[in-house]
Amino acid sequence: MKKMALALALISVGMFVYAQANLPEYYPVSGKWASSGGRLYQNDESARLAKANIPALQDSEVMIYEFDARYEGGAEDGHGGFGLHIFVDTAHNSASWGAGKSYLIWLNYDETPQNKNIQPGLSAQLYRSLSNSQMELVESFDMNDYADLLTDENLAEPVFFKIIADASTGEIHVYDPTTEEEVYYVLNMDENNLPITGKWVVLRTNGMKMSFAPAQ
């Protein structure tokens, strides 16, 4: 089993350098990304396709992704989301809807979603990315039972995320960050394209500002 935390770094004078030991490079593609105080910030709340490519070899049967995320503003208009593409085969260096062949785990707040299969309010989705311009919705989950937690006080604190993906069976376990119990949601990748490997993960936001840090 390979354990991989999202590793973040500082970009300076057009060159990708290490911000500190054990933080490899990230490649900002769209949005306004900057590193400060050990966190990676996406500072453009208007960016709909903000993303950063992170090199990460994913060739083990079971992968563990751990990071924390903190809301920094921008969803006051009733819409915002962020997520993580996993098992990305190739990095695309411009704004795009998809991310090569991969899967996107997405947390979304949208009071008026355009897709009738996505619940209004707080929801989570699994998308299969077929190319940089084509994605399909695999599953959508109503998360409005947690909407009462979206207070100013709670949103000011980082939320720890743990995701375990089995590249052989296609099961993805997304652990509930609101409890210390081993409670998780099960998402399922398409069994027809298993086992799956990847060379990148892609961190992205839509319509709001966020910051991220590796798990401690």
C-alpha cells in the first residue's frame, strides 16, 4: 500500500522550486495559486476551471490520499466547489473541464444546479473524465444533512480529507471528515477500465477560493 499526501510547493520567478523539505513541485495551470505558511491557496473566486497539476505516480493496488482543505471565500453567490482528480494519465497545461483519463471526486455547493441529477444545495459527485473536454457523471450524493455545519466558525477551520482508492476493484472510500469513527462513502469506478494507474493528481476549484495542505 502506498501512502501519498498532496505535496505542495512554492513557484518563484517562473521556476518551480522547493518551498521546504519534502514538498515537491506543483504546476499551477489556471486560477491564481500561491503558497504561504505551508498552505497552497487558490485566490481567484471567479475562476470556474482553476486547477493545479501535481506529479504523483499511482501504480499500487491501493492508494491513500490525505490532505486538508479550508474555505477562503467566494461562495456567497450560492455556488462553489472543489475536488481532486485521481489516476490522471497525462497532464494538460491549460484550463479544461476534464483531466485526461481519470476520476474526479467533487464536493459541490450549488443552490440551482443545471444538471437535474445533482441535488440542490450541498452535494458530492464522482465523475469519470474521458478526456480534457469530456466528463460523465457516475454518481451524485445528497449531502444536505451536513449543510448545518456550514457556519462561519466551521468554514474558518481546515477540514481533513482521507480517500482510499482500490485500483483493482474500483472501490473508492471517502471518509466522513465530521467524525473520528471509520465512516466512509463508497464510490465505484467503471469496472471495464480496471485496473487503473496514473501519473498525476489534479487539484481544482470552481467559483470560490480555497487553501490546501498536506496531511500532518
